[in-house]
Amino acid sequence: MNDFLSDPRFSGMEPFPTKLWLSSPTMHGDEQRWVDEAIRTNWVSTVGANIDAVEREIAAYVGVRYAVALSAGTAALHLATKLAGEKLYGQARPDRGTLQGQRVFCSDMTFDASINPVAYENGEAVFIDTERETWNMCPEALERAFALYPDVRLIVVAHLYGTPGKMERICAIAKEHGALIVEDAAESLGARYRLHGEWVETGTLGQYNCISFNGNKIITGSAGGMFLTDSREDADKVRKWSTQSREAAPWYQHEEIGYNYRMSNLIAGIVRGQIPYLEEHIAQKRAIWERYEKGLAGLPVRMNPWDRENSRPNFWLSCLIIDEDAMAPMVRGERDYLYKHEAGKSSPQEILDALAAFHAEGRPIWKPMHMQPIYRTNPFVTREGVGRARTNAYLAGAAIGQDGLPLDAGMDIFHRGLCLPSDNKMTAEQQDRVIEIIYRCFA
């Protein structure tokens, strides 16, 4: 690893006096009012006025009839996936998940919380490769997947870094095949998408929809998430499951498996205080993305893309991808990496190490799920069909698609991309210094 502080390329640069974060919570003071109110009134449990208010306010903002406040976005995704499995295949035995023996089509480039609920419910994730225009699920690959696995009836779709995917096509494909959609909008609260000519919020595009208030999200409760739906029946079922599935009896009575997934009234108080500032945070995040786009225009890099005609991201994280001919040598193992600098070129790990040396936090692009060791045997589908075992000693060129681009789009984006410091408290001057560090990496 290079000693960037003594590297001549960085002469005259000093580390940031305090760490510049990827994305940290931004408190405004209103949060304290609602937390104090919960403590004053002794409602420090999983019931209370804050929970009720947050459910109403988020439902109204997103444009759904019901919202169920849960302990985490992961909890919301689990219950959404469980509910979808029960709707499709019936109620499961207590020792089995609702997806027992069933395949589910899943976004490949996402955080593992999107995917793990399929395993919780004993299903098998089939990973759908990424398209390059939004870095989300590729509709062409999804169509190929249905040709390979025509019996699949459930799709889990995530919006990476707050950018909506090509949902009009994905929804049409799902409808054609009679499949339900679990929408993972954990990173995209406040993002909008134009569906059939009308602007709608992400979190309304599936039959079962989920958002997150994790500590680094666009608004946060330190934790927490929500299940969103227009179905009273579905909302009631998720609320029941989230409170240990307690039946209406004088004692603890249980007819089905439940979970301790309900949101705390204290966390709800923080979220309640954050909601009025969501649009402000989105505007700040967009300004950061645009400043990076303008500031990095002189380098062989591109920012994470979005559909400018049909989407309005929340710009939660700003990312870049290095042009293929400007990539310096870099290899990654399961836990370690090596890279070599070449003049006029750089690599994601070199840039990340340089940022870290100057006390700025970046991250690699989310490693595609089909590359994760735990899912190494799961099927993977690209725009040209089966994505695994495409080469051997006697076959060459299978790593490149018929369009001349790497066939595994997600792997390519992961290899050449990185997430930049995107904290909405970062000043323009601080961001300019981050941009300067990146420029010097290419020197």
C-alpha cells in the first residue's frame, strides 16, 4: 500500500482535520422533541404516538394507503418476502419457509439484506445481472431468466444508490409471467419514477414495498424500516407477524410463527423529526452529485448513471466508474487486494486508499451477489442467458457479449467503480479537495 502522505503526487496536501464520511446521519433538532416526548410520557416500547405518526406521514409522502413501522429495512424485506411466498404458495409449516423449494429472481448488484430473506424463507435466489444505464436489474436478463425458469413467480428488485431501475419494463415482464414484485426501496426513499407517463414514488412500484431508516440513509432513525402497501389485509398481516404473531386471547397464543420486528417508539421519534427535511437532504445530495460530475469532467471517469427522462433519483450516494482504458492493474481476492499505479491511470482501490489517507471515507461498489462466497452455487443470468461456467480450456471469448462489452456487467462495474464521500454536511471546499485527490491519483 502506498504512503500517500509522502507521495510526491500529493505534495502540499494535508489530511482533513476531521473525518469526511461516506454518508452520516444529519440531525436538525426536531428529533429531540419527539424522543423527549416519548420518554416524558413513558412510551419507550414498540407502541406509541411516534410510531402512529410516522406510519401516517410516510404513507402520505410515498402515496400508499398503509405503512407498517419495523425495526429495520431488513425486517421489512423479510416480511414482504414471506408474505409474497404465502400469497403464491400458501401458508408454510412452522419448520419451513414460505418459499421452500422455490426460485426467486433477484437484483444482483445490491446489499445482501435484499437477498437474504429469500434464504430465510428457504427459497433459492437466481441473480439477474445489471444494466449499464442505471446499474439496476437488467430487463433483457430478466426475460432470459424467465425463458430458463418459466415457473418463477417472484421478483426482488432493488434501486441501487437511490437510482430507480427500468421499472416500466420490469413491471411489464412480471405481469406477462404472472409474477409478484418485492420492491427494495431501502436506498431510494424520495426518488421518483415516471411509470406510464405519471410520476410516482419508489416504494409504490411492487406489490410489496420496503424502505429503510438505517443510520447512513437519506433520513435516519439510527435504525428502522417500513413495509408499504395499499392492501389493508397485507398491512395487518405484517403488523401481526412483527409482534410475535400474538393472537387475540387473554394469554400469549400463537397460531403461526412471528418475529420481534416492530419499530421502537424512540426510533420512530427520530424518524418523525427527520421527515420534514427529506426534500432538503435530496437537494443537498443532488448538488453533491452534480459538483462531482462537473469537477471530474477532465478525468477518464463517469458518474453513476440515471435515466434523466424517466427518473428523479434521491442521489443518496455519488459514485464513479473508471474508463476501461484508464484502469491501472488491480486484483481483488476475497479479503485482500493489490494494485499498481501507472501514469495517467488509476484504480478504485488506489483512489479509496488515497481518500482514506486524507481522512475521507469511500467504499467499493456493492459486490454483486453472484460473486459472494455464500451464493457461489446460485444461478446467475446475463442478457445472453446463463452467466456461470461460460469458458473452459477449449472456449475463448465468452467473457465478452455480442455487443462487445463484458458479459458480466455487474462484475465489470464492481471492478471499475467506487462510492465517493457523499455526506450532505460536506462543504463545497471539502468536496473540491476530494476531487483534487482523485485528480492526483491519475497523475
